[in-house]
Amino acid sequence: MPPREYIAAALAGAVGVGAVAVLAFWWMDTPGTSLADLGGQATAAGQAAGMLGAYLVLIQVLLMARIPWLERAIGSDWLTGAHRASGESLVLLLFAHAALITLGYAGSLRKTPTEFFRILDMPYVFDAALGLGLLLGIGFISARAIRRRVRYETWHYTHLLVYLAIVLFFTHEFTAGSTFETNYSARLFAVGLYAAVALTVLAFRVVKPVVFSLRHRLRVADVQRESNDVVSIYLTGRNLRRLQAEPGQYFRWRFLTPGCWWQAHPFSLSAAPNREWLRITVGALGDHTRALQKLQPGVRVFAEGPYGAMTAALRTRRKVVLIAGGIGITPLRALIDPLAAAGEDLVLLYRASRRGDIVFHRELEWLAAGGRLTVHYLLGPRDARPAPLGAARLTALVPDIQSRDVFVCGSPGMIQAAAQALREARVPRRHIHQERFTL
């Protein structure tokens, strides 16, 4: 697999080519005479901003369509970051579209902008305004300061309104957009793009999960407590050998039990998958994860996946360091199995506040006793000084860390601290592998 940076650059280039095509269609249908005055120029600029904004909305949906090969190639964290960044851009573009069109039409017809708010009475213009309002609401609830105070379920189901916004934009674009009235090529391009996005979402977010669940018929086989607030859930099913899941990847799990069936959450495999069972490990961090602590054997499970790019295929060195924080040990614990089986030189640095927070303690000690893994527990509060994850501590524990691949998983704060320490320890960026699971 090529480095993620190359894949991201190729995807950005493809999106850029599409944007150029959108602007080319706009330019072909913008007569020079319409740019003779300020009103015409504002109207033309507004049309361009609207077409680019609608295009970016579709790109946003594609980024979150859970396309398996794309998730595997570039990772959910990069896709989520691109989704967030493009979301800010498209809101600005659609705002500019509304403002410039209003000002441009007002100038062309010699009316004041206030008078021209009657533009909302035009066919399907109110639909577009409603769609823009929905996007603004979604953007507001996704702002970092707001997102931290909103339940995951509220945030998730609010995001589903983007599909309604797209329908509203589609009707507006094809009834009020002059470009699509006369230019058959532009109309074909736009319809094809909308259809491709719709079919992609239908295939990977609806059909594929249903087929997956019918094929494998997953059920909870056992629930084992790892600590006071962490349990491991073992799942069995049919044809597990055909899952094509790799250690380090995750699924979106929906447990069909009262209180849990209506929401799906991502959890990594915490052991290498095999023909008999799968294992995930869940910490009680919210209402949903607390409910999962009480699961009973026999519960049916609806799953989507596998997703994620942080697999053993990323490594470029025979020596590997795994840096885990809290429940972030789960994908790294799964990674240990194939790496140890391949005879790699493995070192695990496990960051936790206290010894009682360590998950898989007995498993890790067993692996260490067998010579398959060297384990160092970095214990202490978050504000401990000196920092347990500081560069000096890393190089003291792993003197050759610069020549190793490093896999990191944990909370965003822990990942940021580890990344800073690794940079100070002069570990090459291409040797550092991480995947954030926060949305």
C-alpha cells in the first residue's frame, strides 16, 4: 500500500479536477455581456460559489460513505479530517452564493437588497435556503466547543439531515440554475455525480451491512470483565474466516437489545480474528458503553466493517514500538499477535493513571514472560512531572526508537503528547502510525 500522504494527494487531485470541471461548465454558460456591470459580476460569482458548494457537499458525503478500500488505504482519521475541513469551506461557499446572488439580482434590477429578499418566493429558492439552514445547524453542532457537550447519538442523527439538504439543493440546482437549463453536458455531469454518490451511499452504508449481517449472523458468546469498568465481548457467527479483517481494524457494532439497538458505535478488535470468535473490549465511557457492560450471551449483533488503516501492513522496520493509552490498548493488543508470530522485536509502552486502569494485564504479562514482548507501564496522573511520555523517558526505555516503527493509540490528548515526544526524540514521521477514532 502506498503511503497515506500519496493517496491523500491523489484524492485531493481528483477532487480538484472535478472542481475545475464544475467551473468550466459555469464559465461556458456565463456570457461576457453579463459581466459588464457590478450586478452581473456578483450574480456570476454567486453562481460559481453555489455550484462549487453543491459539489463539495457531495464530496463530503463520499468521504463518509465508508468505502472499504478507501477506509483501508487512508484511514478514518484522515477522512474525518478532510470531511471537517471541507465542511467549513462549503458553508462559506454557500453563504457567499446566497449573499452574492441576492446582491447581484438586486443590482441588476435596480432594487435594494432588502426589497430583493422576495427572491425567496421564487420556485425552489426557499428549498435551497432551508438546505443551507440545515447545513449551518449541522456545522454548529459539529464545532469542537459544542461537540464536546452533545451526546454522540444527538450529533449522529442530526448529521443524517444532510441527505435532506442534498435533495433540496438538487431541486434548486436543476430548477433555478441557468447552467443546467441549456447545457446538456453539464446536466449529464451533475446528474451522474448525484447518482454515483447516492448509489455509493446505498451500497456501502445500507446494502453491504445488511448482507454482512445475514451472512455471518453474529451473536454475543461471552462477556468477561477485564477491570471495574472494562469488559471484553466475545462474538461468534458463521463463516468468520471470510471476514477479511486484520488486527488493528475496527467495526461499527449495533447490539440488538433494548436501549442499544438504535445506535452503532465503532470498537476495534482487541484480539486477532480467528475462525471461532471475535473479541472487542469496551470501557464504560458513556451511557451506551455502560449499557454494554451488562450484555448477556445470545444477543444478536449487526456489524459494519472492517474499517481502519492501522494494520501490520504499515510497518517498514523489523523492530516495533507500541504506545497505548488507557482503552487505546485494544487495537494494539490485536496487533501484537501477528507481529509476535512473525518474530518481530516488540516493545509496548502502556500509559495509564494507575495500575488498576491497565487492561489485559495478565495477557501482557504472559506474553512478556514468553519473550514475545517487552512491556513498560508508564503510570501517573496526566499532569505528572516529569512527563511519563516525554522524549527523555522514551529514549531511556527504547534507546533505538529512531530505527523502529511506532504505532500509537489512545485519547486525542495522549496521541498529541506522544507525537510531540516522538518528534523530540527524532523519530522519522514516516515511521509513526496512528489513527484517531474521535469524530
